[in-house]
Amino acid sequence: MRLSPRFVAALAAGALALGCTPDDTPTGAPDTADDAGADLSIGSGLATTTPGSAVPGLSPRQMQLFSQGLQVFATEFSPATGLGPLFNSTSCAQCHNDPALGGYGDSAEVHVAAYHRGGQCSVLDQNGGPVVQQHATPLLQAALAIVREPTPRGATASGGRTTPVIFGLGLLDAVSDRTIMEMARVRYSDGVHGRPAVLASGRIGRFGRKATTASLDEFNAGAFFNEMGVTNPLNPKEGTVAGQPLPAGTDPAPDPELDDASLQAADAFVRFLAPVAPLPATDQIRLGQRLFDEIRCTSCHIPSLPTGYSPVAALRYKRVNAYSDLLLHDMGDSLADICNGVARPDEFRTQPLMGMQFLDMFMHDGVSETITQAVQRHGGEGAAARARFFRLSPSNQAAVVAFVSSL
């Protein structure tokens, strides 16, 4: 396979730094011919030191949409305006608020699924899954004498999910499917080999802990529906209660409860949120960055990805320091929880490390209280890197933690 000069330059600049040693040479390498317009010799310059800011280079109309979308993002829904009747939060901002709108939250929700012999997976959407909403509106409480959604019938497993940082997601949306597919061709001698989440649509999933969603607009519309019970043009029908229709009179707002203009504005706000710049580098952070590469955490947490074509010029042919390959990896039986989409219970999409500086609970379920605990839980394809981390001296382990905490 022929590699373009631009891609060779990207490798040299670390855009797809894979941290290989001579005895760990990957087979296959990404071919980004469809991203040939990208200037990968320099950084994108899109990261901001002010969380919640828009990416630079937006048009006046795009900035207007960003501001309008911020208002939608901050809107507190009530039953009269579409909340519920089952819900986890009353607004996007209720969960994504630290250190600014679009950031992290301190809550964790519950997801369920059914996984059966032969690899058959059901997210139990006909029974109310996969998200188990933790609250019910007063009208639904009165009608059914419940305060939360019952666990859907047929569930074989459940899993906790923390609120992700969404700064920079518009750039991840602009990474081409081909780039993700090419990264899946890379194999390492220590067993690391991610696979793309090829969805029924033919697109590559990249959003969600199991890479269940291919596009940011679907991801955002799904959040309105699953987290707040707010119907919208992409999710126009109300859900059920354990598979049963909502009792009459418990949903006073007409569907869709969020109109297309508001949904598009909210999508623009999320899409245009800039990634946050890492903390200033210290000698310890620089050492940790080098060690992070040497112990091959970068086999999955690839430091930088090129974006492809985007109708938004500010997102087109840039570089995003995602620290992810957006692929599914086997993380071992001890982390396995639910299946979802094409992902098995033990498979998770490589979590982007953008925004780690804001977190105080780690991994998909928030159970790990420290980064070191999170590393300890890496099994499956992550086991070799975990072993290399714990062979480091305590001071070098602390340097790696300092580096990850700075992102």
C-alpha cells in the first residue's frame, strides 16, 4: 500500500503516533487519501483555554447558531414542555456543567441489555431499554405508583455510564469513516487490534461507550429522548413504561416536543464546542507523555486524528488531539457489562482522553476513583499496557498519571 507524503508527515508529527518498538511493529497502516487536503504538519489551533468556547473560524451565522444552541442546551424542561414522563435529567446543562456547559457531570446512569448464546444482543427497546430512567414526572407517579422506570423485562446485564465531556465532539464527527477503518487494519504483537463498529446503516459508530452512534446529530437527538424524554424530529414517538404504552393524561405536551430549529441549534452548539487545551506542561508531564507512548498506551489512545471533509470550514481538515482510535477493543471479562449495537459485553470504544483534567471519577462507570485504579481495570487487549505501567517505578507511574490528568 502506498502512503501519501502528507500522511508520512502526519506520522512524523505524531498525528497517528502508535508508539511502536521494533519488536511491536504493526501490520497495516492508515491510508488517509480522502483527507489529502489536511494540513497535518501543524496543530489545528482549535483548542481553547476557556472551556465552553466555540472553535475559532466560525461564520457569523454559525456563531449565532452556537449562541442559540447554548440557550436550548441550558433549557429546563417541565412536563408541560416535554419532560418525561420518564427521565434522568431536566436539561442538558444539568449533567454537562463542569467546568462549563458542555463539560462533565457527577451523575451516573444505568443501561441494560440482553445477551444470549451465539452473540445475539437486544437493547430491549421494546421493553423500555437500554437506558433506565431514574425519575418519573408527578403525573406518571400518580398513575402507576412508580418513582423511576422499572428494569426492562429480559435484561441479562446492566452497566453504569458516567456523563462524558463533550468538548470537541464536532471534530470527532468530522473524522472520516475511512480513517477509522484504516486504523482497524493495525495489529500489534501484544494482542491489541481494534475493530470498527460497522452499523446497520454501513456507517462507523464513534459516539457512545459502545460506539453505537455514527453521527453527532443522532447522538444529540438521542440524548434529548433518552435522558429527558423529549421527543424530537429524529425520535418523534414517546417511549413506553416497561414495554407498555404511557397511561392516558401522563404526557401533556404534543409531539414532537422539541422542534427542528431548536434541535439543529442544540446540535450546532455541541458541534462547535472547542476542545480544551491541556494544562501547561511541566517536566513531570513531559516525562509522563514520553512514558505513555513507551508503554504503548498509544496503541489505542492514539494522540491525534485528522478530520476529513466537513461542510463547516472550521472543522474541515484539522487535527484533533483525541487520544482515541474510536475503535472497539476487548477489555476483558472483568469489565464486561452489556452488549449494545455491534459491541459485545467485553468490548468498549477507546474513550477519548480530551477533558481528563476535569474528571474526578474514571472509566465508563465512574467506579474508579483514580487514574491508577482505572489502569488496573484494563484487561483483555489493555492487559499488556497495564502490566508495563505497573512495572514502572512509582515516580514514573506518577508522571504518567500527571500527563493523563493534564489532558
